[in-house]
Amino acid sequence: MTDTTPDISLPRGVSDLLPDTAAKIGYIESKIRNVFELWGFRRIITPKLEYEDVIAIGMGEELKGKTFRFDDRQTGRLLAFPPDITPQIARIVATRLKSYPLPHRISYSGRVLRQTEMQTGRSREIFQSGVELIGLDSPEADAEMIAMAVAALQGLGFANFKIDLGQVEFCRGVMAASGLGRPAILELQQAIARKDTSAVARILAANPVPEECRKEICALPRLFGGREVLDQARDIVVNDRSRAALENLRQVLEILDIHGVSDFLTIDLGETRGLDYHTGITFEGFVSGLGEPVCGGGRYDNLTARYGFHAPATGFTFNVLSLLQALERSPELEASTALDFLLFNCREDRREVLEVARHLRSCGYTAARDIIRREYDASLAYARRMNIRCMLVIGDEAERGDYRAVRVRDGETLRIDRNLLQCEALMEFIDQTQGE
């Protein structure tokens, strides 16, 4: 017999996000957005579609290779799903906001799509929440990005995390002084990123490099750690470009001392991420137990110029799904998925239960009315499955306005008068730890 069941599977790399997960993502995004707003950043909502040739102006070769493209039937031009929001911000600043005074403090939150190799199993969807500070070429602007990242991670409840700082001009200065061709430089960058000193030595042995440049390159994989790295680097490098980068990093660190976030910082002068995109300070945020960064960014002074409006810029982005993975067992995150009340009506008349629901919502509580007619135990089981904290029973007593609050997780009850529905005693009862 032929199976006529349609294939309703999803494409690889995308997922349905069910209510609990969606609530957790909303909680994380709201915490991040609160920090952005407190620091004076205003939100922009970017489109899900762009013309491919327009968005490509603001992307490097790597992102271009990860872009989803398709034909626009209306115009015949190629459309693209943006693989990153920052190029969209650059386009908007250069066109829609060019008459506004600088600087622009812009925040955003949204999903982007990227092509991935099928065997990696990685998601094609990336939830980004980030900021761009455009119009300031200043160590204080770079420090502000890093301090905001620390504030957001603290606001999410992280205590054990590090912000790893780099300065791409330091590495660029070393490479430029070496006189090596691009193929050898790319190979070196990959080896330095892996901290593979033997590979670095092998590449240098195969290429003629001045002795002082050789010492600089060999030091790159080892230049990571605390503030002492700056002194080590200053003793090794002799080219002016790298020394200017060290001075810039020193200024940023002094401002971060004022912000009070220095305990969360590490330095990696061998960081090669973003060498084709960034122009100064770069950073990534790492939390304990997760092997990939939860945020990253840095200075990129040439991006808006690609759209015809030159302005220095810095920014960073959180990967919300990485944060979700790191916070999976957080009590605050779990609490964000819970609803307050399910209203169970014992009377034929629905007037009182609807009045109670309206009253609870006006007090700021979530209240769902159990419209389906079913037995008490069935409604309690439903509340438990839907992560509702309290079932409020209406009308099981003769007197109007006398209700029974049932704590869902253990069935404990509390008799409550309508006038006390918003009192602290009721919420303390609902939140009480089991066994107390």
C-alpha cells in the first residue's frame, strides 16, 4: 500500500521554537535590550530581504559565500536574505540617516540566515542582538562596547565569563613588516589562530623573513593573557604600526578600569579573527562551559564608506541561541516560561470568572481562562503541563468573591478573598519552595 503521507519536515538547519524556548529567547533579548536602552541606544528594525548586489557591498567574501539568494519576479534582480545585520545598519546610516547628527547609537535584534555545510549540523538561523556606535573614532567608544557586553552578561546572571580583547592593527603591522606574500600570510594567520608554534616555525623556515620580523611573528601565538602581555609585546615589536596599536589598546584598558570591568578581561594579540573587516580593537565574550563565543565585535571604520558615507564605527553582537545554551539551567530563565494563573470556573455563569481574569491582568499578572469544560484534576494536569504556577478556582463556595488558590506543582491550597488577589501573601504562597 502506497504511503500518501506528505513530507512535512523542515529544511536542515532550521527549527520550530516552541513556547518555552520562545519565552526563554524573549527573556534573554529583553535583558540585553534593557542594557542597550540604558546606555542610550535606539532600536532599528531592518528588512528580511535586500537586493543581493546592495547587501554584498557591505560583506566580506566569507559572508558572501554564506548568503541565500533567489530571483525577484517583480524586478528580475537577485534578492538575498541578509546573513548579518551590521551591513544593513551601514546602508541605513549612509542613506537614511546621513543628514542626522553624529554619533548614531543604534541597536537591533533579529534573525539572519547563513548557508552552512550539511555535515556540520549547525543552525542556519542566527538570532542576533547587537549595537553599532557610528561616528566616533575614540578609545572611549571602543571601551563602551566592551563595558556594555560585560553589563549585559552580568544582567543575564553570568559570573564566570571573560572578554577576550585583540587589536588587529598589531597583527597587521607585524605581517606588513615581514614582506611576506598573501598566501604565506594567510597560512601564518591560520597557524597563529590555532596557537600552533611549530606550524609558524615551519612556514617561516620556508620563507625569507628579516630576523627582527621573525621574532615578532614567532611571539604572536604566545601573546595572550593579562596586562603583562602589553609589556611583553612592547619589548618584542619594533614596527611603528604595531606599537601604535599597543598604545591604543592601553588607552582602552585604562578607560575600562574606570568602568570597573577589568577583572573580566583577557588579552590576545595573536587574534586574527576579522583581519579583513575590522580596523582596530576586537573582542569576543566567552562563558564557562561553552566552547564558542556568545558575543563578538570591534572597530570597523571603513564599512559605511562602501555605501558612500565615511564614518568611523564600532559595535558588537550577541548570539542569542548561544546564550540560551549557556543559560539552559538558569532558574531565572526557567521562571520566564511560567504563567501566573489558570482560572477554573465551577459556576454556569461566566461573569465572575471573567471579571476576576480582567482584575488579575490589570494588576500585571498573566491569567488564562480554562474555557474547556473538564474535571478539576484534568485542569490541574493541564496547568502543570503548560507551566502555570497557580490554578484559581472560582465558585466552589456559595459566597461570591471567595476563591481557592491551588499551587500547581504540589496541589497545596490557600483560601483567598477577591480583595486580596494582588497581595504579597498570595504570591509568596505560589512561589514557596516545595517542602517548606
